[in-house]
Amino acid sequence: MRSHLLNDTTAERYRRTVTEGVERVAAKLATTDRPFTGVGVDALAPVIDRIDLDRPLHDTAAVLDELEEVYLRDAVYFHHPRYLAHLNCPVVIPAVLGEAVLSAVNSSLDTWDQSAGGTLIERKLIDWTNERVGFGPAADGVFTSGGSQSNLQALLLAREEAKPGPDGWEGPADHARLRIFASEVSHFSVKKSAKLLGLGPDAVVSVPVDADKRMQTMALARELERCRGEGLVPMAVVATAGTTDFGSIDPLPEIAELCAQYGTWMHVDAAYGCGLLVSRKRRALLDGIERADSVTVDYHKSFFQPVSSSAVLVRDGATLRHATYHAEYLNPRRMVTERIPNQVDKSLQTTRRFDALKLWMTLRTMGADGVGQLFDEVCDLAEEGWRLLAADPRYDVVVEPRLSTLVYRYVPEAVTDPAQIDRANLYARKALFASGDAVVAGTKVDGRHYLKFTLLNPETTVADIAAVLDLIAGHAEQYLGESVDRVAS
């Protein structure tokens, strides 16, 4: 069994084995003609259930053959131009190379004596991103597993930094009085974080949005004033730079002014919109982000990185002390005075992958402008797609995109019942997925069912969008026709 361990004596076996796996995946990518096979859980589950994990195959080729049957054949392939559903991007090759390197070396980024150069590379990338945000030399941050964890850590810091109220409230002990303000279309992780942080059920105040799905700052001002008037503590405002459903960007400068006025922590959830940091055309959409106290960035969304690759950034690195714990076996306090850089001092995680290497390889190969160009291309595509939808009488499109998301609804002229239209859109999405011809997402707007394109593939074209819209209309019309036939019979 030792022959399976990766070490100096098995280096050649490692090379052959990984090459065989890469060749299988490369062949699959080259021959994939649709994003999904359409397989259902009832068909795939028995295939996996019958595998006996206590009876190994003892042969890499046989394992790869089996993997083809249970995974590769039916995987949802984000690189296909008609995968248009969620915030999943096709990945760039330098990052995949980085993934292969970091998995083999297997550094853990918690302490210097487990990572050395990896620690410094991650710190360099945090500094680089902070400069792009506009933070000063006191800024810091750490890589995380994703936007939800980044938001959780940012709100933990906000809770610990919450200022006393006028009656002498002394800190985080009285959690029931803390309030977080976020728009009604903010990410669900804000509410989940509040619960994990031990805040009350009313801790998150939902702020209305305007017609463009951006937080209404006048409504935010009213809520902040009401909070203060009721003796509550405005712990944080979460501004979103790229909402999941609409790609909308909250008015950051105005929110920053209100946070300064009320002494409230400002967090910007830029998990989606962080690609604007390297955009040559749209960077101004993030103006005001430099005034935030903390920022979430997901490189695995708009920097075209493999999952996972995210970070939480803070304007004042000293606030990261709220996540610091010292263990004698790992990061004893003496290491601070010895200036030994341990990333676990900043992180909610202990053992942590060297995910920063993927971004490092990307920037050293393509450069920031190369990544920004790809993100600009998908934003340009969304603008073209919006014009196509706006001109198509079969569809109602909600808002003009700021990033690369389009939310729309099939609206047949002959049908006036909103519930029937809901069912037609739901059916069309499910039928499209079952066909495997394309994958789109869905959401609700004002209680009604809508469909969603999340455009993160520069290889997707306007012709692809038009073809998928025709497929959706065809499925919806089929459903409506069958409904009429059922009623008639």
C-alpha cells in the first residue's frame, strides 16, 4: 500500500497516474457537446449505490473507467457556452495548473512551519487585492473557503467592534440589541451569519431596493435613525456589489456616508462584483468601496478561478485580532514577538488549502488585465443579451444589467393568469435541464417565478442566448398547449 503514497520513490508513478487522469478529462472536455446529459437522480443514484467501497479495483485505469460512469459522463460542465445558470465560471488553465501543484505538495496555510513561501504568496495577494480596493497600508485579510465564510468573518469583526450606545452599552454581551442592515436582495449568508453569531431573530433589518434592485439609501437612513431612537446598536451595514440574482451594485459612496454618520461598520459583499477590480471599463462601478471596513471577494466567481478561492479583506488589519486564538502546539504567543507570520492568527479555519497559488499562477501568466478583459467580455455580452430580451415580445426582463446577470420571464400574450405563467416558466426550466441542451437558473421577483442567465463564460455568444430563449419558449408553449388539452378533455 505504500506504493500509493506520493514521495521521492513514487514520483514517476505520480507523473503517469496524473497524466492518465488529465488525458481522460481533456478528452471529455474536448468532446462535450452540451452542458449536461439530463440524467435524473433516480437513474444515477442506483449506479453509485451498487459500488462496494470495501472492494477496491486496484487499478487506476479501471477506477477512471468507473469514474466516467458515475461522474464524468453526467457532470454539469461549466465550460460549455450554454451553461447559463449559477455563479460558476469556466476556469483558466494557469489556475488549474496551480490546483495540481498545491494538491500534490499539500501545504497547509495555517502556520509558517507548514507553508513558508505559501504564507508569503498569500500575503502578497492580499496586499495586491487591498491596493486594488483602495485600502491603505494598514489593510490586511486572509483567504477563505468562499463568500459565505468571508461574510461570516466580516460580521464577527463588526460585532466585536460595535461601539457603545448612548446609555453606556459595553460591547457584544448584549447581542439582542445589535442590528445588521442589508438590502432585501442581499445574500442569504447575511442572515445565516447573524444566527451563527448568536444574534437575535430580528437582528437583520431588510432595507428596500429601488427599481434597479439597489439599496435605497433614504430607507437605510430611516432605519438607522429608528434603530438609534429605539436604543439599539447599528452593528453593520452590508452593501452588496453584485447581488446574486440581479448583479446590482448598491450606492457605495452614500452608504459609506451614512455608516460614518452613525458609527457603523461598513461591509461590502463583492463576492460577485470583485471582477470589477481588474476591469478597464467598469472599475468606477466600485467607487466608494475603499471606504468600507471589510470586503468579501470571490476569485472563483469573476476571476475565473477553480473553487475554492475567496478572501475577506479589512481596512484596519488590527481588527483581525478578534479571530485570533493561540495554541501552544501551533501558534504560541511568543511567535508574534518573534515576527513569525502565522496565517491561522487571522483565519476562522485552522488547516487550510493553499488556494492562493491558483490566483498567483493566473496573475503571473495572464496578468490582471487579462482577467479583467474576460470579465468585461461577459458584462458586454449581458448588455447585448438585455437588448435582445427587451426587444423580444415573448419575454419580460427585469432590470438592465450592471454586471453579467439577466432575470427574465416568458410571458405569452394569450395567457393572462400569472399562476399559469409561473407554471409554464417552471416547466420550461425543468424540461430544458432534463434535455441537457442548456442550463438556466430560476428565482422569484415579487412572488412570481422568473428565469435567470448568469453569464460568466466569454465563449457564450448572443446566438447561444437567442437559441436558449427559443428552447425555453418552445418548452413553455408545449406546457401551455398540454394544459389547454387537459382542460378541454
